[in-house]
Amino acid sequence: MSTATAQPEYAALLVRTLPAVIHSEKENERCIAMLEMLDRKTEKLTAAEQRLAELLMVLIETFEEEAYALKPARPMEVLRELMEANGLKQKDMLDIFGTPSIASEVLNEKRSLTVEHIRKLSRRFHVSPEVFF
């Protein structure tokens, strides 16, 4: 089917479904339901249905990227999470910080991470140094 002949069918689909920029979770769920309905069709989608599915995917992705975006974590939050995930305590970090007092001050945010700390942490946890900035 050519683009010209698909236009009336696409216009009719748009009138029936009324897709629009998503502003709420309820609207997002409605668009997801429409997309799932198209996905469950047993016969091949028409050109108009394919265009509608593409539009719905863009609308859903845009909403979800904004609504569910993760806030950047602070360096100490990252470090604490990495320590917890690896079952590490403050005393296990002495090879990074050198002394118990420096480890304590850094982990209690009374002292900042140095470039050397960041270098050692990124090597130990196999993460980019950027997560500590």
C-alpha cells in the first residue's frame, strides 16, 4: 500500500485512538494498551497501523524517559552502595584510604575523596571514575 493510499486509513486510526503527548501515568497506560493490542494482532499490520505503533512507541518512550529518569547519585551514595553490594565495611576500605581516621572522615562526608582515592575505588569496583565526581 502506498503512502498516499495509507493516509485515509492512518487518519481514521488517529481519530479513533487520539494519541497525544502523554502527561500522566493513566495516559501512558492507555497508550501501552493500544500498542499491546496492535502487537497481539495475528495478521500483518497495515502501513497505517505500523505508523500508529511507531507514534505510540515514541510517545511512551518520551514520557517514560522523563517520568522515570534517575537522579544522579552523590559520590558517597555510590560508594556506600558499592560497599553494601560487596559486603564491605569501613575497615575493609583501609587499602583505599590508608588509615581508619581518613576512611571514617571520607565515609562520614567530613573529607572529600582525593584523585588517588577515586583512582583506587574505580579499580577496586571496576567502575568509571566519573561515578565519584
